[in-house]
Amino acid sequence: MHFIKPLGSVLVIVGAMAAVAHLRTYERLLGYELWSLHREQRLASEEKKRLSIELAKLSRPQYVEGVAQRQFDLKKISQKQLIRLQPLPEVQAPLRLGDKLN
Amino acid sequence: MNSRIRIVFSCLGFLAGIVMVRAAWLQLFPNEQIRKSAERQFQTSVSLKARRGAIVDRHGRDLALSETAYSLFADPQVLKTPRRTARWLAHELGQASEALIAKFADPQKRFVWVARTLDSKTRDRIQSKKIRGLGWIEEARRIYPNENLMGPLLGFLGSEGQGLEGLELSYDQLLNSRQRKMDVRRDARGRPLIVDGQIFRESLEGLELQLTLDLDLQHQLEGELKQAVMEFQAEQAMGVILDARTSAILAMANTPGYNPNQGAQVPSEWRRNRSVTDLFEPGSTLKTFAIAAGLREGKLTPSKVYATEQGRFKVGDRIIREAEASHNWSELSVIDILALSSNIGTTKIAFEVGADKIRQSFSDFGFGSKSGVDLPGEVRGQLAHLPWNPVQLSNISFGQGISTSALQVANAYAAIANGGVLNQPFIVLAQKDVHTGRVEITKPQSICRVLSFQQSSQMRNMLVAVTGEKGTGKTARVEGFLVGGKTGTAQKPNPNSRGYLPDAYLSSFVGFVPAENPQYVIAIFVDHPKSRSYYGSQVAGPVFSRLASYALRKQGVSPLLSSAQ
């Protein structure tokens, strides 16, 4: 029985050292994973940037105007194409049962 | 036997003891040289890539962006078959092979650029060949997706990513973020060990600039200016559109312009943002401010009548004439002096107000000093010091012998349009930190009050008369809206001697819409129109009208008048 106490202590020490080693290894692994995710994120953000540049090129006014005129046969807006907004006439709501008459 | 073993063990124990003592010594009292050597062994440098901030318009549409690009270099001493490699690379990159062969043939060089800022597809294609002696450096490439639009305004970058012109220059520090290197520990394979996530917390992207510009309005302005230059065979044209209330720049252009994607290849005179950097004599558009000076000093009312001497008025040894011989008016009210653009009437007003008050008024409206706009290369203009002789006073009152920039004139009209306050024009609406989301919005800055509210209202009414039935600015009308403004047809000074160039004019129209509640100030200047006409009313007036009509329609402003009115 008297061998158990020192053996237990040794086992606790070895176990603790193994746990520390495991945690350190795990930290490294997480670090590598983080690094590769960071690279992936960078590639994705570069791709996003590339696509937004392409979108900006496709939506520039001179290009849109050219496409509208060439492919859809649209004409340039003229000065007289103004829409005059008239105020809408007031419409009275129909009377319902129980409404008071003025 | 036992004694021998003891001696051997003792010796080994002694040696181990020495090693342990030395190790403990090094731990307790570290040696600088050894520490550095250990650091070299366990540390690596990680480059944190910097990206220049984007520039967007007031609606968030991209005007300038940066993307990652790859630059190819070679070490000629490591290349096994330099000539063959040069020929293959030249074919892949669309370059002349002779230049590359010459670069690779120099035995002294260990580093030569092959090509700068290539895209990732080209890099992958070249990299797949696995040629020894070729290497890559990551760089950023600036893209201006709108090509020729607002080239002189945006500017461009130099080969090392520094702003050289326009906004890229004036906001270089804010937009730019320098590439940085960070030392981190590495493993046996050289991979960085991420311990505290510091690399990911670092933000190296420059601030994003949101401009007050409206891309659609800018496109219209540039299109109209180009058309005017072609139609009247003019040398160039400038235009400015301001928010009448705040002097925020909504559009600013000069034509011919340039494509900032090829900025370095363009001659320097094309790169100027002429609305800010170039001076000219404004001509009759300045009469407005001589009359405003009279109102300020209480010397006149809109209905006051001046004798206009049948079109000929002697001042000192010179005869002041009206623009046309047929303009032989005997008397005109102040409203008519402005509406018909009378030189003699304006001279009479200037004489009544006095040179010192006229100069003070012009100076208060911002002439002769920088407006403080956040664009590079702004000029202050020339407003002569007192004393002025009568001829000089007369000339300056109708816009000769004084020089201004297009922005100064537009901003002075904005002061009349907004109720009498001169504002500082600005082009950056907000600065945004894309990582933290923090946005710093520019507050419009007032410089000084130049007219009382009532005086500015009187000025606006008089300027509306300019676009009335008998006014010179009839062509600038916009159907359904009241327009206020002033025409200008200024002679161009001779740059080589005194006097003016024969048959060379600067045609202009500066005005605001809708006159009852001004939202836009539009200034159009067409330089030296050579065919059809040279009058401001016929050259610049219609351009103003089309632009004002577009701007109002885009903004959804309801017309005040029906077409019959």
C-alpha cells in the first residue's frame, strides 16, 4: 500500500505534463487552422473586390447609356420629359353605420 | 573494476554538471548575441498587406478602388535558359522579347523587373511553369472603373502608390496605409505560429472617402461640355455644379479630360482640374456683384434708373461701349442693367458705390482669395489693390482686369442663392473607417454673411429677370421652373502683350434653379468658341438649361409653372 502514494504522485505529475503538452499542441493546431482560414478569407475578400470592380465597370453611366441606346433602342431623355405632379383630389371615405353626420 | 566505473561516471557527471551550470548561467544571465541568434532561428516576418482606401460618390458608387496585383521579377544569375525564358515570358505578357533578353543578359544584376501589377490569372499561368529564377511580389493596383469620368478631379497614383494629382494627392495620407511587417514565431517548417491573434487584429486599410459628387450628374456635365466643345469648336470647357445651400460640389469637370487609369501617359496640361487651377477674366457674370455692392451700401434699389448715354460713355481717355452697337439705350433701371447686361449702367453703379466698397464687396464674395476647397492647386485669383483709376473701376465692375476661377464664381453665386451666406466649398462628404465602421461626416462651413436675407432675395429676383423675355439669358430657361443667372461673354486677354486677343471670347452662364428655392448652382464656361456663335447666351445658356433640367428631374423637384405660364 505504501507504494501507491508515490506512484499516484508520479502519475498526477505525468498526467499534468501530458495535459499541458496536449493543450499546447492543440493551441498550435488551432493557430494553423486560423492561419489557413485567414488566407481563405483574404482570397475571398480579394475575389469580392474583383467582382465589385467588375460591377462598377458594368454600371458606369456611359456604359449603361451606351447599352440602353444600342441594344434596347432607347433615346436620350429630353428637357420636355417633365412630369407635372398635380395634388390628388381629396376622397371622402364612405359613411358606415354608426358614423356621426356633421 | 568498480573504481574505474566510478571514475568514468564521475567524469561524465562532472561534464554533465558543467553543461547544466552553463545552461543555467545562460538562462539566468542571457547573452545578447545568443538571444538574437535564437530569435533568428525561431522567428519569421509576416507581411501585412496594405490596401489604399476606396473613393465613392455620394450614393456609395465606386470611383476608385484598389485590388491585389502581382509583380514579376527575375534573378538572371539563377535562370537556366535566360533567352528561352525571355521569349516565352514576352509571348505570355505581350511584350517585346528583345527588351527582356537584354535585361536577362546583364550578368551583374540579381534583380530585374519583368512586369508590374499583373492579375492573378496571369500569375497562376506563369507560376505553373515553375521556372527557377522568377519571383513574385504582391502589390496593390488602383482601378478607376469610370474611366474618363472625373479624371482631373480624382487624379491618379505614381508607380510606388503615391498620389500624384487630384483627390488622390490631397487625401494621400488618409487613403494610404503603408505595408507593414510583423515578427512572429515560426515552427520547424517555417509556418507562423499564431498565439494571440495579433495578425488578424491589425487593420491596414486606408480610410474610405465618400464624395459629395453625384456620378450621374457628373456624367451629364461631362457629356454636355464635350458636346459644347464639339458644336462650337471651342478650345475647352469647364463646369461646376454646387449644392446651393451648402456649396457641396455635386459635379465638376473640364474637357478635354483624361483616363486616370493611364494617368502617367497623359500630358500634364490635360491633368489639371481647371475649374480650380486656372484663372480667367469672368466678364459680365461679375456685374452681379457690382450691383450687389450697391445694394449692400444702400446706394440703389432694383427700380432705380441710370442714364446709359446711348451706348457710349467717356471714362478718362477711354470710351466705354455696350456689347453691341445697337444697344444704344438712353436709360435703364437696375433690373434692366442686369437683364440686358449693360456695361455703361454697371459702370455708373460702380462710380456711385465707389472703388473701395466695390473692392470690399468683391473680396467678401471670395474673389482674390482661396475658397479653401479640399482640392490641390487652388489659385486665389487677382483682385488689384486700391487705388483704382476710373477706367480700372469701370473695367473691374463688368469683369475685366480681374481674374477668378470657375469655382470662385460658382461659389459667389451660391451665396446669393442661399440667402446671403458665403460657404466654403467642399468635396469630401465623409471619411469612413471600414474596419471599425466609424464615419466622420464633413460639416458645411460658413465663411461670412455677404448680403442680408432681403438683399439676397432682391438679387435673386433681379437675376430671374435675366432669363425673362427680354433678358440676355433667355436660352438658359428650364420649362416649368424659374431660373436666375447671368450670361457672360468675356474677351480673352492677350498672354503676350497688353490688351485682348481679337475674336477670342470666354462664353459663360452662371445661375441657380429653382429660383424661388435654389437647390443647384451651375456655372458653365466655354473657352474660345470658334464657330456658330461666341455669346454666352447662345453657347453656355443652352448647356445650363439642359443640365438644370436633368438635375431637377433627377431630384424629383416639382415644376412651379405650367408650360403656358
